[in-house]
Amino acid sequence: MSHPPYLRALPDGVFLSVKVQPRASRNQIGGLHGDELKVAVTAPPVDSAANQAVVEFLAETLGLPRRSVTLVRGQTSRHKVFCLDGITAEQVASKLTS
């Protein structure tokens, strides 16, 4: 089964590429943006508030503990890569599209 372009399977998890839209009206998954998944969060892009909001939102949406969602690239950029531990690419894809 092929994965969406924003997912990369790892032996024990998944890399998820996202484009973050801070200061949105509500937290939501926005769909495909190039090879990234667009994620809107209400938090402002100040003092890692938006990063933290994305981590919490992804953990909640995917049913993962917060410690399983790690920002691995893009600390100060809107283009970020998160590592999701203990979940498969298929599980992520089905939870994000449902």
C-alpha cells in the first residue's frame, strides 16, 4: 500500500511532514499542501507555542501519548517534520483522513 507523500515509514514509527499555519481560528487538519500535510493551530508562532500546540493536536488526533510525538526538523520554520513513535503509516493515514 502506498502512503501519502507527507508520511515516511520508519521501523518503529513514522515521519510526518507538515506545514503549520499558526494563529488560525481553530486547530484543524487542512489537507495536502505540496508534499506536506497542512495543520492549522490557534497558537501564535512565539516561544515555541505553535510547535507545542501542533505536538498536542497531533497526539490527540492520532490517539498517541504526547511523548510519542517529537519535532525532529523545522523548529523555527513553518515546514516541520515530526516523528510519531509506535504507530504505522497506514494507521496515521486512516486517522488523518477520517
